Amino acid sequence: MTTVTDPTEKAEPWDDGLIARRAEDRPAEALTTTPAPAAAPDTAADDPLDRRLEALRELVGLSRARLDAATLSQAGRVLEEAAARRRLSSRHTVVAVAGATGSGKSTLFNALAGVSLSETGLRRPTTSAPIACSWTDGAAPLLDRLGIPGRSRRRPIQQGGAPGALDGLVLVDLPDHDSAAPEHRHTVDRVLDLVDAVIWVVDPEKYADAMLHERYLRPMAQHAEVMFVVLNQTDRLPDEAAEQVLDDLRRLLDEDGIALGEYGEPGATVLPLSALTGDGIGELRDALDQFTAGRRAAERRIAADIDATADRLRPLYAVGRQVGLSELDREEFTDRLAEAVGAAAAGQAAERAWARGANRACGTPWLRLWRWYDARRSLTAAIPAPSSRADDETTARQRVEHAAREVGDAAATGLPATWAQSVRDAASRGAEGLPEALDELAASAASPQGGSRRQRASYAPGVRPPRPKWWPFAVLVQVAMTLLQLLGGLWLVAQIVGVVPPNLGVPVLMMLTGIVGGPCVEWACRAAAKGPARRYGQEAERRLRDAASACGRARVLDPVASELLRYREVREQYVRVTGLSTTGR
């Protein structure tokens, strides 16, 4: 369960007694203090990876006020690890060798290194701590990041292959991922999050193990391009059986969502081999050499991490329909507010008030006197309900709150749950003071004279509508008709008492002209007042409706629009994180 080290020997980086096996005898200090020239990461403005990282950073920043820290922790960790990895050498490619107990991963690790660096045996688990083997100098900072101490760092024996083969490769042998020791599984999980690529070693007995597929392979499906899956111990199987097992392994990987790099397509590399006999080791070496030669493994791993994060965050940002408030939704909200403040009733009351003003100004004195008496009698007989005003206010508040809830629900339709709740909360907050605000704003908008909402609805006496220019002429004509009646009456009285000589024709004609002409003038004025009264009522309704609309827009629609705008911003950033274009969404 421990690596082959001498506890009495001084533990210096790379120096563990096996360095004598190297073909070239280099000082141990040179292997740790002489850094290899590392190519600076590509930070060009048009680098797709830079754009995606910047978009992810913006996405996290815009979402902090709407999503909890636990939800964004994965994205934050990806940003931190990407920044840490890009500050280090891009010349090196860190590849972990992972597998279950007895899969032969340590044997494969030794076969690739060409020397026994990791302990193998029948006792399980054998590897208790990660062991690193670097083919190129300058990997110390990368291994420091993995937390691999100097005593666990090795160098491979020089092979007789082409010069520069596996240049930049840093191989890490991990403990068993199914180890009974919890600290071993924790180490595997920690290192797998930091390496550039991983070689999964499976054997004919455990290649379909549920723990391997459910805990590791399936969640890492986005990392197929930085993944090697090798079927080890094929020497234990006949040729036909090995092919069947290999085909079944490919089937399981396909069910896990892992793309297979077959026929030149990007994806995981699947190879059969025997680490014990050496069969297939050359093919794996060639695949690793080709993989490390491009020196893009670190960026491919970061891109895969971003893909996995974007896939995990998809339910929080992606929707399948156009979201937002339609013009119909806005109009319905305005209609409900207008109904709540009684805009239509106020318009009708204003129309009736204008008509009453015309009747009062142009009506006969006797009819006006009768109406005054009737109004006083009705006012005295009326017993208003004490709670009617409170009931009206409660009903108006309920209508306004219901209208705000409905417009919030309409705006939230189709949004992810978190953003939908933010939109509904914005609508609810705006509805809290909306009834009072409607009272204040509509008071000055409904009529120049102001007044409370109940005054606007009833147009109580004292609220005098504006008069048209023809009213004074009509009043003069009505006064003339009244004077004719009075003069004719006085003339008849004078004739009766003998003050003037009798002559019934003229005074009777004057009285009949006044009696008939007065109602005719009133009827003509009433007919002429219908059009202006209707326009006056419509104008009053429009003013109150506009006041309600402005108040509802400021308190409800604008906050809802702000939430929708924020969602659109994060949606655009999310699309950039996925690496797709925002055009044509």
C-alpha cells in the first residue's frame, strides 16, 4: 500500500534511488530548479477559449444576485483552476492513470515509463498516494499544484524510440478509485479535477462496474477528447472474446454519452492492451505522443470543463421559447388598472356632470328650482353605508394586486425557475404601493380641479366642468324667455286690477312665447351638449387611464422589464459560454 521509497534516504525532488536507472546522469537540482521554457498561453483577443472564459466570468457576476453561491461554485472553481493552469507551463501535459483495484494501472504506468516506478502486487490496494513521472524538465510547479511531494516524483528510463517521443508528458499514477480507504477516493477526485487528461484502465472483469460509469465516466462525458480508455489484461482473453469485450465497452461508453474518437472524429481513444505482455503498449505510446505533441491538452481540458459547467447550468438559463411581455399583456394590465381606478365610470360621471352643467345653465328657472328641491330631498333621505368606502378601497386593492400578479406570471412564463421567481417578486413588490400611488397620480390627471377618487367618480357639486362658447348666448335667450313670461304675467295682473286698459292678446302671446320657448331652448341646448359632454367624458377617462398606465409602468412593468433584461444579458453570456453564436436566437 506504499510506494517504494527509503525512509532513511534524504527526500529530494526526483531523487528516490531510481534516478541511477536513467540513461543520462543529471544532477537532481537541475531537474527542479531549471525550468523549461514554457510557451505563454495564447491570450489573443480573438482566442475562443479566452472569450468563453470571459463570458463565464460575466455570467457568474451577473447571476450572483439571483442564484445562490452553491449553484455558482462549480463555475467559480472552473475559472479559478483555468487561471491557475494557464499561468503554468503549456509545454507539459499532465495525464492521470486511473482505474479500479486490480485493473493493472500501476503495471501500465511502469510499462509506459519503461521502469518499475509504481509498486504492483497481489495485495490491494497497492498505490496509496499519487506517483508522478515526467518525461521533460520543468514540471515541478504543475506537480506542486497537484500536491505531489518531491519523494513521489520520478523520471522514466530513456526508450529507444524516436527522439523527443512523449516530450512534455507528465504521467500520474493514482490510487484505486474504488479503494476502501476514503482518503484514496478523495485523492483520486481531487487530482482528476486538476489534470489535463486521464487514462482509464479497465479489465475484463470490472469494465462494466457501476461505480466507474455512474461516478466518473458519465459525469465526465464532456471530457471525451481528453480521455483514454484502455482495456487491460487482454492476454487473459481469447481473440474473439477480447473483441466482444471491447465492443461491449464501446457500447457502454456510448450509453454514458462519451463520444468515441473513431474514424478521425474527436472523442475518447479506446484501446485494448496487455501491460503485462506489452501488447498494445506501442499503440498507446503513439496515441499519447500525438496527444502531447500539439500541446493543447490543457486548453482542451479547460474547454471541456466549461462545456460541463454550461451543461450543468443549462436549466438555469436556457429556454425553448421567446420570453417577455407582449403588447397584448401590457394592454391587458393597463385595462385592469383602469378598471381598478374606475376610469370608465369616471368618464361616464364626467359626461353626466358636463350635461348637468349644460342643463343648469340653459334650463328654465322653474325646472331648475324643482331639481334643486328634489336634490335636497334625495340628499336628506339618502343614508350612506358606513363601510362602503372601505369596501371599495379593499376591492380596488385586490384588483390591483391581482393585475400585478397576472402580469408577473405572464412575464415569467417560459423562464427558468429562478428567473421566473425574480420576475414575479419584482411585480409583487411594485404592487405593494400601487393603489395609493394610483390615488395620488390620478387625482391630478383626471381633472384640473383634482379631488379624491370618490369625488372623481361622482363629480360632487363644486367641481365645475368647462363651458363652451355658446353657453352665454343660450343663457341670454333663456333669460329672455323668462322675462317674457314675467312681463306677460305682470301685464295681465295689471289689467285685472285696472291699472292698464284691457288687452289680452299681447300679454298672453308674451307668456305663451316664454312658456314654450324656455323648454325649447333647454331641449336644443341639451341636444347640442351631447357631443361635447361625450368628448369631455372620454377625455376624463383617457386622463385617468393614462395616469393609471404611467403609475403601473413605473412601479410594475419597468421593474419586470429590468429583470427580463438582466435575464437576456445572462442568456447572451451563457450562449457565449457554450461557444455558440447569439445570432438568430
